[in-house]
Amino acid sequence: MFGLGMQELIIVLIIVVILFGASRLPELGKGIGQAIKNFKKATNEPDEIDVTPKKPVEESPEKTASEKKTEKEDQKQNA
């Protein structure tokens, strides 16, 4: 693939163990695996953003219960 033989791969592995330590290798492997998994998932999923215009919602002429309550509270504070 990259022209790397068994000797080169062993040398790279030894350098990685020296740099990161043997105890951190499983954590690094797990992190890289999750990153690859998330990348594949993101490339295969359709876009979640819906950009189609929606019809405007018409406001009802009647006030809702919360609007009436707010109006009553405003009147009490102004009095």
C-alpha cells in the first residue's frame, strides 16, 4: 500500500509506544475508532437541515389562557 514492510511497521509501533506509553495505547485506539465511526456515520446520513419554506401560521383571533393571565398581571401591576 505505502511500501511499508514488516520491519518499518515494527519501528513505527515502537516509536508510538515510546511517545505515548503502553497504558495510553488502548485509549488512543478507542478514540481513533470512535472518530472513524462518527465520520462514516456523518457521511452516510442525509442532511438534517430542512430548508423548504413553510407556510406562515395564521394567528388565531382568540387569546390563549397564558396571554389572558399575562394581561391580567400587567393590569394589576399598572394599578
